Amino acid sequence: MKCGVVGAGVSGLTCAIRLLQQGHKVTIYSDKFSPDTVSDVAAAVWYPFLTNPIKKTNKWGLETYHELTKMSLIHPESGIKIRKGREYLRKYSEPPGWSIGINGFRILEECELIGEYVFGWEFDSPVIQMNLYMPWLKSKLERLGCKFIKKNLIELNDIEEKIVINCVGLGARQLCDDYNVRPIRGQVIYLKQDPVIGRYDQQPETLTYTIPRNDVTVLGGTAQLDDWSLEIRDEDTEEILKRCASLWPELDRNKIVGMAVGLRPSRNEVRLEIEKISNKLVIHNYGHGGSGVTLSWGCANEVVKLLNDN
């Protein structure tokens, strides 16, 4: 069948790959392609963040975890590498539901805690260098026969395909009149220094992370709801550095090599469902918050299942 995928971020590209692998013909429509998508400036580390519903996102996240882990071994050129990470918490908590399905998960010893943190865990996580990963996905799509059309759609009926996979992210506000989709602004800093172990405080109000990619370490971050600004803010830069230094005292400000801002497509929960629009079968797949990469392969599998079931 002929399928039109709307959106060329990581969700759209991943869905397109799964559809092509099932024998469908696929065209991707978007007004922006890599390196100009939000996905291109994602940090990016596998870690469910700012996304719901938990039961479904845990499932989709674990499917993605295993896919990314496999790809790190088979396709190192994709920019995926497995690194250890530690989450620090200010109060005791039950381990997340996904913890039993991943590699290397353990509770931190008291001597491994830092500062005011009283609890935490360590785990093996895929870290994704997006400036390699996005072109790698696109080259895979080209080999599979995908077509790419640059187009700013006004409505989903503007494409000829009868099957539409809607991965438009924040664009769903205009394309679907879905104002439950809201931006969460994220500012990051790139540093030429390796912390060896990733360090995280994933609470939105104190969000802090040091993500050791192959090329740089990504320092963050911010989680500013309904903030559309793409400007680098000095006050955010200073706050990010202050928080990251509390987790990583060896941080060297002299090794900063760049900064970036992106807008996460937040929603009260991921919209992954079928809708009939005129004569089209539309499968919506957007609203992943800060977990676009983390959920990408699991959500793509769900899209294929929904299509096969209908």
C-alpha cells in the first residue's frame, strides 16, 4: 500500500523504515528535513522523560531500548553507543517500571551518592549522536526506496496517499487543531570533556543532565512549558552550568564548544491512534515530549500493528 508519512523528525523516519520493511511504498512529507528538525538537536539518551501514559510508554520504550542496543553493535556508524548513566533523587522512590527490562540496572550504594541526593540508580543506556543518527536513518530510507517531498501541509488531505502516518509533532496544533500539544523549551550546552558516566536529575523543576556522546558531552537542561523562544539565554546557560557542576565537579567551562535550543512536542499523553478523515486512514503518532528517540521504534511497531489490524 502507498503510505504518506507527515513529519521528518525521528518518529517520522522510524515509522517510514518499519512501513518499508513491511513492503509498503512510502513518501515522507515535511517542511523541514535534517539537519533542521527538532530531533537534530535532541541530547539524546534513551531515558523515558516527560511522557505518558506510563504503561504504554514503558512498553514502547523497552522495545526501542533493545532496538538501539542491537544497532549499537551491528551499526556503530549510526552514532549509537552504550554508556553507563546514574539517576540521582532527593527522596526514595520505587525503581521505574522499565528497570527490569534493561541492562546493568542497580541501586546506587550510599557511598556513590553526591550532595543532597539520598537515592538513585545506575543503568546501561544507548546514547545517540543525532548528527550521525538522523543522516544514517535517511540513508537507510533511501536504500529502501523512500521518497521525500518538501511541503508545508495545510491539512492532511493535501497529500494523495489514502494511508497517512501523522508524526508532525508541534505542527499538530495547526494541522490537527490539537492544542493539547504544547512546547517544552530545552536549552543545552556542548562540551569537549567526557564525564565517563552520564549523570541525571530528571525532575522537571531541577532538570540536570550530562550526556556523554561520542563527539561531545551534552549539558542540560531546561523544561520550560509554553515557551516558544529559540534564542540562547545567558541566564539559562549559567543555571545549566551551575546544576551540572553540582553533579560533576570536574566540569571545565573552558571546554564549551557550542549551544542549542529545541522545542519538545509535549502532550498530556502520546497520541497514537487511528482516525478516519474523509477517505483517508490516519494513524497519529505525536506528542512524545522529551522521549521522541526513546519511544521511536516501539511507537513505529505500534503504527505497523494498527495498520495491519485495519
